[in-house]
Amino acid sequence: MTFEKGSLILVEYTMRAKDSDAVIETTREEDAKAGSIHDPDVLYVPRLVSVGEANYPVLKGFAEGLGEMSVGESRVIEVGPEKAWGARDPKQVRTYPQRKLGKDADRYSVGDRVLIDDKPGIIRFMSSGRVQIDFNHVHAGKTLAYDATVKELLDKPDDVIRSILLARLSIKEPEFATDAGVLSITLAGDILESMELPAAKRRIARDIFKFVPDLDSVRFVESFENKAKAAAKVPQQPDPPAADDAAGDGNAGGDDTTTAGGDDTTTAGGDDTTTATTTPDNNADSGDGRTA
């Protein structure tokens, strides 16, 4: 069974350069470690892919291979440069005066990534005040080999919503609930500090309306905790009575004794909760600009 265009699937894969077997990208943590590309900040989970569409794209050749697979199937998919990052173009290797690198030009060396006229490149050669920059994609000209397994076809609304939130926000256990056509998504913690959150919320709403069309609106509930309150220490107990007090009238520490945590108890996050609601926009952009 092949997948229909627009199907949402979860794919586990490792992408390697065919000629060197070097790991380029992977959803498997053990392969990332073995290939020396492990990043502790990356969440290694199966990737969400929208078959044949640009919402959750992969390279064209990989997308075509996935479209021919079925759930539970494993396959090695080879992708030539023409359906990956293209062939190497000699015209994209250019030479500049070293001063083009700016005031810190002396700090650069061969292999460093640079941005020249808003275009990313890699330094290939430096000598006698000249610098050669390669603007080809770092993997241009390479044939790729994907070791891929289709783990799941997402056809239940809750599974679709959970996977969209994981893909857009890297939240492994997102908190959400649906009631009478309204989806409420609770956001808390470090994600609220992200400068990319407003754009991410727009994409999430757009994708949810596309893949769960029965919903009427999406609400984002931002929950903030009173960190100072949570970090406050419990008051220390009074010092034990001196020996002569202990032998006295038995009221050592009498009127000075207090009950820790008495009337100061509050509920963290109480009035700091804010809500934003998004409703469907029929003119919303349908993709991220990449073609699967």
C-alpha cells in the first residue's frame, strides 16, 4: 500500500553519504553518537512527514521513496544529487580580498563557515590576502542513502495534534484538550522565552486546521510559574532551648514559636495565565517554501 498525497506519517531514518558512509542526519540517537554528530539539545524521535506536500518536507528523492512504502516497512532509499542538494557548480566558488571577511578577517581559517553578502559559504583557501569561498551546499554533488522505516500513519486527530506540536515546538508530551470544536494548547516553561514562538503558533494553527479540519479554533494558553515562590526555602526551625531553659517552666520558645508555611501558601501560576485564540484563515500560506 502506498500513501496518498498529504498523508502524515512518522519516519525513522539515518541519512548517509553513499561514497563515505558518513552520517549526515538521523532521527536515531545511537546512530548520531556512532556518527559523531550527536547533539544533546536535539530530541531524537521519528520525523513527521507530509507525503508529497510542503508542510513537513524532506528532500524530493526521499519523499518519492517514502510515498511507495507502507507502515512498518524498512528500506534503503538512494537519492542522487539532482533530487537532493544538486550538483556542484564551479561558478559558486569565488575568490575575494581577505578584507571582505570584515574586521575579524585574521581570525578565520580554512573550513570556517562565513556569510558573504547574506550568502552562506565555506572557506576553502586563504593566502596572500586572498580568500576562496565555496557557496555550494556542503553536500552538493553527493548521492545519499537513507536507511528508513515508516513507523506510523497518523489518522487520529489527537495523534496528528501531538505530532504537530512535537515537530514545531519539540514538546515531547504536549498538554492539550479539545472541547466543542475548540482546541486548547497549554504552553509553559522555556518555550515561552523563544523569539520564534509567535511564528510557530501561526504555523501550528495553520497545520492543525489543514489536517484536523473539523476544529473551529485553536487557543494557546500560556502558563507562567512564580519561580521566586517555588524557590523559596522553608523557614528554619527555632534553635533548641538552652539547658537552663529546659529545666525551667517548660515554656521554652513559647510565644516565639511559629508554624512554617502558615498563611503564606499560594498557588503558583495563578493570575499569570494568558490565552490567545486563533481561528481558521482561508488565505493562510499552505507551506514553508520547501518542496517535498
